[in-house]
Amino acid sequence: MTQFDKRNISMMMDLYEMTMANGYFANQKEPQKVVFDVFYRKNPDQGGYAIFAGLEQIIEYVENLHFDSEDIAYFRSLNLFSKEFLEYLKDFRFTGDIYAFPEGTVMYPNEPIITVIAPLIDAQLIETAILTQVNHQSLIATKTSRIVRAAQGRLVSDFGARRAHNVDAAVYGARAAYIGGASGTATVMAGQEFGIPVNGTMAHSWIMYFQDEYEAFRRYAEVYPDNVVLLVDTYDVLHSGVPNAIRVAKEVLEPAGRRLKGIRLDSGDLAYLSKKVRKMLDDAGLEDCKIVVSNSLDEYTITSILNQGGQIDSFGVGERMITAKSDPVFGAVYKIAAVEEKGVFAPRIKVSETVEKITNPGLKQVYRVYGECGQAVADLITGAEETVDLSSPYRYVDSEKPWKNRHFENCTMKKLQELVVKDGRRVIPAQSLDEIREYVKKQLDAEIWPEEQRFENPHKHFLDMSPAYYEMKMNLLDETRNL
């Protein structure tokens, strides 16, 4: 655990987590286990997939969940909770099990990303904190993945801290962006805490502080001769900024055996300017000088710039990535799926007038199914105790078109959830961010159809059900008619 994560954030919860827990405490004779699922209902930006991020912080949270004397005193001051319940909180620790997708898994709507199996009070108290981590980091990782894809192999760096919603949003946003494919971050705390490569160039204020632009560039090159990237748009890109950058390259750097690493554009018509700048640099013998751009970029502006022939080597992306500006709400939810009754988990289902809000009940498994080409053709939900045999054609139910007779043939599959917390303690080793990031890339390169990665009208990834699971869900829906 890093120093940044050692804060006690046990109080990061909605009040109703505590009022529900107090009510359960008053009404339960014996602790009763329940099952809660975390899932989401739609992909951001009408995309074809999302990326799961935030698992490491969830594990750290549940391992360290406790209430200090100050916390209990605050709860006492609200005059909502029994003395017995407040006494119970003094020694409270999370004692449940958590199953989850590996962090960095490409995921889809309505499948259980995380399953919590725990005593009812334990499961209730962790809801808000789990959703906070999943919703924020998955959103930023997904947005970054889209932006990185738009950059077509060019580097994308997180420049978003100053536009993030607060310090945590900047630091954990940088973590999620790195998982999603960003090459690094300008946020020093994120570099320190998570080992993310840090990078940056220079400020307009440096240039404006000196008497003229050339002097500012020269002084900067003298201080940082091995990593000179000059910001050329403070005054006039083509008539001042780039000529002065070339002059520094020729008069200061090359005599010392160094090269100008790059120039940065932070305003203007980036497609037009980058083409002009590229020619000026090449004509000056600076073909190796990189062009870095920033300024309100996202997957759409980057795509447009490159379609116009923009000569850009890397992108610094800020506000639209760190806030996921185009669709800033991820929407993961935490719903009860089963309650232990006489040693067996009895399924529970939420029924709604909105079809999309009807939940998938019960304790279950979710598998990713792969075709002969190695690409994922669907995900499959089954009951927890079901055995799936794909050695022969396997009949499944398309829940949107259950009347169709569908089969998986010549397919393989893998179980997506794994046990990550047992009896309140971690049972998997922590992964490095580089490992998680590489896992994301491997999936998108080799397993996820390019058609699902389109920005417009992506192919829908199907979430199918085993016949037995589908029948159980339909029977449960029938039973609710009499409630």
C-alpha cells in the first residue's frame, strides 16, 4: 500500500449504509450471508466496451475498513443508532469474500464485474466506496482507451490534473488513464504513488517572464539540455516561436552535441500549424524534432486532426480525458442478488417498469466465450454450480431473443471472476500498473473484435445465458407477479 492510500476512508459512505446496517443489526438474530453484484447498464459514449479499473483500491479499502473512536462519536451525535450497534462498530472488520474480474478486463453491460458474498451488514457498508472506485477509474480508463485508439500509435499523456475535480480525481484518474493506455502523466503525485512515468514541457509563464522569447528558450535549454521541448505558441507560432526554437537548436544545442527534442503547440488550428511547423523543422535539418500538441483534445478532435494530415507525434490530453467530459457518468450499481436461507443462497431479483433495470438474480458465474480465431464472441452467464461443456455444440439463450435456437460450436471459454478477498483479506498478489496496462492492450489487440471498438455504431457484444439460468430468472419473474 502506498502512503497515499493509508488514509482511513471507512467513512466514505452514504448515510443509508449505516441506517440499513443498524436496522439489520436490530432485526437479525444471527448473521446472515448475502450476495451483491456490481454491474453497469451501458457503455460510456455509446461505445462497444468498457475497461474495469479500481480493483486494487477496493481491496485496500476492505482490508483496512474500521471505525475510529472519532467516527463512532460522530455517529452517536446523529441520534440515529442504538448503543449496541455503536458498540458493535468498535471491533468491526469486513469478513466477507469478494470475487472480481482481473483489473483491466474489457467488460460489458449487465454482467457481474464484482460479486460480494458476506454477512449482510458487511456487504451493506462497503457499497458506496466500491462504487466510487469502479465508477471513477473505469470511466477514465475507458475514455483514455478511446483517445489512445484515436491517436493511432502516437503517444498520449495525461495533462489533466488542473482540470480534475479534486486531488483524488487527478491522482486516481492518472492511474486509470495509464491502465487505459496513456504513456505517462504530468501529475507528480501519481508518478510517486503508482510509478507512472512523468513528463512535461514548459509553461507560458516562463517565456513571458523573460525579456524576449529567444532568451526564454535559450535559458531553458541551458538548464535542461538533454530534454528540450519548447512551447512555441506564446506569441506567434510561425513567425516567432518556431524560428526561435530553431535558432536555439542551432546556436545552443548543436554546438554542445545535443538535439532539440521537440516543440509543443497549445493553441490554434493544430492540423494546419503542425503541417507548417513540420516543414520548417525539416527544412532546418530537425527531422528528429517531435511535435507535441495539447489544448482540449479528445478522441473526436484527434481523429479530425489526423484525418486532415496533422503532423503530430504525441498528444497531451487534459480536461476531456480526466473528466471524461463527453459522458462523465459511468453508472455502475450494487444490487443484492441472493440471500442465504438454510445454507443455500436463494435468488433475489429487482423488477422495474424499465426493462433494462431488471437484475440478473442469484449466485452465478460469467464466462468469456472465444471462437476458433481466438476472438471473444460473447459472454455467458450460468448458475454458480452449473458445468458448461463446450466439447460439443452448447445451446445457450439469447436473452433478447429467447425464441431463437442458438449454439456455441468449436468454442473455448474462460471464467472471468476470480477470488480476490477471502474472509476480508487479500488472496491475490498485487499487480503492477504495467501488467494491468499490458493486459488491456492484449485484449484489445487480440481478443476484442475491431467492430466493437468503433466510435460510431459499434458491434454489440452479446451477454447470453445458459438455459437453466434463463429458466430460473423467468420463474423468479413469474413469482414476483404475486407479491
